[in-house]
Amino acid sequence: MFRFHPYFTILFLSLALVSCQPVQQSWTLATDGENAIIGGEFASAGEFPFMVNIWFNDPKENYVSHHCGGSLIAPRWVLTAAHCVLEEESETRQRVVAPAKLMLFIGGITQSGQDARSLKIRSIKVHPDFNWPKSDIALIELSETVTDIRPVDLNTVDLGDSTQKVVITGWGLTDNEGLKESAQLKKLEAPLLPRAQCALDDFPKKRSYELGPETLCIDTFKHQQSSCPGDSGGPVFLQQNGRAIQVGVVSWGSACSGFRAKGSSVGGYAAVSHALPWIQKVLGGSK
């Protein structure tokens, strides 16, 4: 059966027909923190139309469940976390999941995806530098073009020293104990934490995380607000002049479930600006 990994994004979608893609690479198995939103408030219908709800479907194991979040970044492309599109190949290795095992939904706010429409998958691409927790980025190519929803804009500059407030959205867990999920999309506003300060926190320090330009952090204020399992892969974005500008992808954290660390106060996110050259190359080469 599929094994969940660090910070599942908070988007839930219904069944979708998808095409298969051969597995060509494998990765070392990730083992740290998963994500959902603690604190925050419910989002309104149509407030974040670019949000994508990702479910995992394995008929052989009789298993269907909300898995991660994602964001529409181009008419045919969804951005999510690399760990959201990998499954166990062995006890120590992971491989890209067959597209037929993922279900994508867009346009809704319910975890079930009943108010959303399904999207078909053509292919899945993982960032070539992914090595947990670095470059936790993946792209899902759609079989169709989404023309009625404006994609989220992508940030182009490093925000490693910033304390700006960002918005996080998802359908993940809503308590520190990992017992309760959200049936409706939630949103949370939280400040970015300078990278140098984040590196001093107990959670990344004890795990020897090297926090470079591929990582952004937020301050969870001792777990009073955070993303959690089920939120992984979802967008972290600025809101400026009515536009959403995605700066990160939900990746890892210390606030929830079995990964809760009492001495920690941070959450980690893959930085869009660092991955942008690869994203642009993939999107440009898909025509």
C-alpha cells in the first residue's frame, strides 16, 4: 500500500481518469513530518480557484483518500511537492507513482471534491535535484487545457530574509494530535521566518537540514498556526493588488501528529524562486 510521507497537502479531490507513465527514477525514502492547517479560517467558494485537490487511489489495496494539495500554474500544469507523487519501491527507495493512482480536482472547496471537476493527468515530473528535504517540487502535466481559471503567478525573487505575511491553503489536519481533518478548504495567514533564524530551530537542526535558497520557512508561534498532514504540495502565496503570487510549496513541519516537536516553531516550504528555471524549462519544452 502507498505510504504517506512528509507533509501531505490539504486538498481533496474526486475520481479522475488518468493515463500511465513509466517509472524512470527512484529516490531515497523520506521519513519526516507531514502537513495540515492548524488555526486559520475557512475559505470561501471561488476565493482560490487555482487550488488543486489531490487524492490517492489504489484499487488493488482498496484504498482511496485525500492525499495532497497543488496549484494550477499554467493551463496544462499543476505544481505540487515531489513527495506527493512518489510511492515506495522498496524499504529504502521511492519511485514516481503511476498517474492512474492520482485523482485531481479543481474549482471546489470541499475535501470530498464533490463540488469540483476532475482533471486528467498526462505525465508527472519530479525536480531533478530532489533529495529530501531539498527541492521538494514536482509538476503534473494535464491531458487537457484549463481555460476558465487563471493560474497563480509565480514568485521570481529569493525571500529567504523576508518576514512578509503569506497565505497557506489546504484540506489537511486541523489539530496537533493528527485526529481531525477539514471537510472544507482552510486558509492561514502567517509570517515568513528568515532562513538563518529557521536554521537555528530544534526541528531542522536536529535533522541536520541544510536550509539554502531552495527552502522557505514560516513562524508557527509554537504550533499555534501551521500547515499539517494533508496540506503537502499546496501553495504558499503572497496577495498583492488582488493577485496571488506563489512563493512556496508545503513540504515539511514540526507542528502536527507524530512529528510534533515541542521545542520547535517552524514549518518548511520548497521555494518557488529557486525552482523557477526548471519549471520554465519544463513548461517551455512541453509545446
